[in-house]
Amino acid sequence: MPVDRMLPTPEARDLLELTRDIADKVLEPRVAECEKTGIFPDGVFPALGAAGLLSLPYPEEFGGGAQPYEVYLQVLEELAARWAAVAVAVSVHSLSCHPLFTFGTDEQKQRWLAGMLSGETIGAYSLSEPHAGSDAAALRCRATPVEGGYRITGAKAWITNGGRADFYTLFARTGEGSRGISCFLVPAGTEGLSFGKPEEKMGLRAVPTTTAAYDDAFLPEERRVGAEGQGLSIAFSALDSGRLGIAAVATGLAQRALDEAVAYAKEREAFGRHIIDHQGLGFVLADMAAAVDSARATYLDAARRRDAGLPYSRQASVAKLVATDAAMKVTTDAVQVFGGYGYTQDFPVERYMREAKVMQIFEGTNQIQRLVIARQLAGT
């Protein structure tokens, strides 16, 4: 059922209605088959780009929607309620645009940003490596300065949209230590860049996740974003926003699982009554609803802080932690509500449960979120 939302403007309300209409007509009819077969959803991202849904939090001068982050995240939630993998890919695309918008030169932004925000080009975020997931400072992929630019050598892992994206926001080592990492914007057709076979994942199967190999790939100097050695701070700045995106996606997934469970509980009968009327099950559904509402409240609080220009790093970690843990619990409980049927592919709740698991892992595991929160509380 549609969630009643407190939106800041009539324009935002119209935007959310547009999102629901597109999600129902473009995403809903294709999700089950594409996720079952692992087929990439050709045509979906151009449709979202044409509707302006890939550029919402960015300024109009670059073709963005100039929407507050709290509105953009609620759009993501609506997309996730129909198709989590697509919503994750949209969040990753926005994450990939953040370094160029925030740290790029005026010339770089004029040259590349409009195409990125229009959906003409789709992005991917390339930070993790096979040996270094959460430990970003341990990167080994190296960008060696040469005349006119850099030679990139090394491997990257866990790239959402890998092999399908048009550009890759890459973090590679240009020096030593945590201040020896730099950020680059890599076009998909760069010579020396290749991709591994898509990972065979538990969920989110329609959008590929791959490794990437850089074999002496040349990048002109103009492709570096920010100063040399600034890459780690750029990456962490982007991740604060990205964690809010995943929190919104997880909330949308949990809301859909709750809706399916409630609808089933109103129809299914046991012992002469609909099962929703049995107190034991009613309490399960109530706890699911409380978890979803709490998740939404935490990500909106963080987003409003971001929109107000206040520090929000800790709140972003809280939102990612709360929302993704909630999604795992709510989708697991939804399978329980369906009983044996929930364990089959005849109903979508088993897919929701599989999709929820990875949300506790990417954009920094939930153990990393706890570490971030604890360090901020300690003032370190």
C-alpha cells in the first residue's frame, strides 16, 4: 500500500506520484523474470533518466532535479519497493557522481557532469579490492604518474554495474599510506580495462557485480578528480551519502515485504479465522511495521541534517545500520508469516529475504557502521 509521506513541497508530492507510476509500469512487470534469470534490465535506466530520477539531488545548472536529499531518498525507497537491484544501481550511480560534483573543477563538471546526471551515461563506484573490502586504506591498485597522466595497474572487486557502466569512479594509490590514494574518472572503453565474470549472487541478480582488472591502462591527467592524495577523504565523503541511499533502499524492500505479509495474513485462514486476527501473528506484523517506520525515521533524520548543512556522518551510519538490520528481520519474518509457502519461489518474500542480506554488507558492513558510531561517540 502507498505510504503516507510528509513531503516538503507540492512538487515533491508530484514527483513521488510520478515515481510510483513509473515503478508500477516499468519495474514491476519485469522484476520477477529478470531476477530469476539474471537478465540485465535493458531500457530501465534510460527510462529513469528520461524522467529525471537519476539526478534528483544535484543542481539544475547541470541537469539535476535540485531536490532535497530527503525527497531523493524517498524516491529511492519507492523504486526499491518494486525492484531492489535497480534501486541499488540508482543509488550507486548517484554515489559515483558525487566525487566529480563535489571535488571536480568547473571545467570537469561542465564537460562530464550533465551527461552523467541525465542518465546518458551510467556510473559505477570502484573502491573495494579483492583483499581489502572495508579497509579502504589498504588499497593496492596503483596509478603511476607518467607524462600526460597516469598508468593504472591492479584489481578492483564488488563493482555494481560492472561491465555495464559507462564510467567508473576509481580510487587508486598514487603514494603511500592513507594520504597516498587519489580519485579518477575512468571511461568504460579505456584500453587495458577488463571485467571478470559477473558474481553468482544470492540476490540482486539482474544487475551485475564484477571484478575489474587494470593492465597498464592510461588515463590523462584531466581524469583525476581532486588533488593527488585526496582520494580517501573523497571516498568517505561519498560513502556518507551512499549509506543513506542504501538505508532508503532497505526501507523500501522492508516495506514491500510487510505489505505482502499483511495482504497474505488477511486472506489466509486457520482455525476458522484469518491469520491476522490471531494475536501471535498480529504481534509479529506489528513488530515488522515498527521496524519499517523506525528505519524510515532514521534515514529521514540524517537526510534532513544533510539538507540543512549539518554534520550527518554518524547519523548516516545509524540509518544504514538500523534500516538494513530492519530489512533483514522484516523479510525473514515475512517468510515466517507465509509459512511453507514463504520458502518457495511461488511468492516473492523468499527473494526479498535474499536481497536484504547483502544490504548489511555493502557500503560498509554493519560492523563497520558500529565502529564509525563508536569512534564518533568517543571523539576519535
